[in-house]
Amino acid sequence: MFDASAPPAPLRLLGVHLTLPSAAGPVDILRGVDFTVSPGERVAVVGPSGCGKSSLIAVAAGLERPTRGAVRLLGEDLAGLSEDGRARLRRGRVALVFQSFHLLPNMTAEENVSTPLEIAGEAGAGRLARDWLDRVGLAGRLSHYPHQMSGGEQQRVALARALAARPKLLFADEPTGNLDAVNAAAVADLMFDLVAEAGAALVLVTHDDALADRADRRARMFDGRMVEGA
């Protein structure tokens, strides 16, 4: 299915289709997508709203099963893994950052970062969480809950949570979409700096041309297909 002689890649999609049911009948979301990300590569996935960018992330990360085609994540063919198996594969090695933060409201900033590390069996999870929150400029907000923080602060917590385990691959779906210009620029700077430091690959979905320009290349989608830069 995949060329064994090809350089190892954290992500490969081959002929991926995704069809979902709707009241009006089946809807083709992804239509034969081929897409590869090399180790340490930063790729911006761009295209008009509704073209399938977020669905691409969901399928690539193993959150949604493709209707047909193959997804190879960190060298593993996801077709052979159960939901639990996909979760184990992602744990500590694949991270996601979303537009809407997805912080746990009943946990402090420190707990939001440390809890996934504890689940992954990371020694010194609390210390790592504090160190990463310090690195994103939130050393003074450790005990604050999400509702006590601004949108920019919440996204920085989400970024610290995503990168604290030093993943090999980070998916970021419109990570600055809910932020004002100043906070968006600050979060973008942190994301690119920390991803480079960790040596992680980045798949970034964005409508922001300035943000996309910072990636190593653009992969453009239209109507469920990859039309360039795959």
C-alpha cells in the first residue's frame, strides 16, 4: 500500500475519501486526497470554507475513519487499529490545538497541562506543566481557571498542553481564529518557535495568509480535493 523504501514520514494519506450521511443523502467531504508530511515539516492547509480542511485533520489524526483510502500515522496504518489503539498511538506523540481551546473548565491552567502528561505516565508532570506555562508567559496564571483567563491566555494554555509531551506531529486547526490581532501574532510566534525547538512536524489549517506564509509550504484544498502542494 505504501512504498517501504520512501523516507519515513509522520503522516501519509493515500486516496482518502470521506462520505458522511445527511438528511439530503450522502455527502462527499474528502474525494481521493493524497497528502504527505515529512519529519519536521511545517505545512499550511489552505482553501475556502467547507472544502474539507478540518475533516482532513480529523481523518489524519485518527479521530474519524475514512470511507476508503489509507492513513498512515507515525508509521502505523490506522485501518488496523481500534479506537483505543488510535488513542494509544496518539498519546504523547500526536497533539492537537483547536480554534475553541477545549480546556477543561473545572481544572486550573496547571492541571489542564499536567493531566494529559500524567495519563501518559510522564514523570514530573506537574513540574513539566509549570515549566511549559512559564515558557508561554503564564507563570503567574497557574492556578487560574479558563473562565478567569482571556482568549489569548487560554490558547497559550492549550499550546503548552499540546507541546509539553514534545510530540512528533502537531495538528493545529485555525489556532488563532478566535483571537484578536495582537494575541493571534503572539500565539503564532510561540507555536512556530516551540514546534521548531521540539523538531515536530506541523499541519496547520488556516485562513490567515500571513500565518500560512510562515509554513514551509502550502497544501491547497478545493471541494474535498488536494489541488496543489500535497
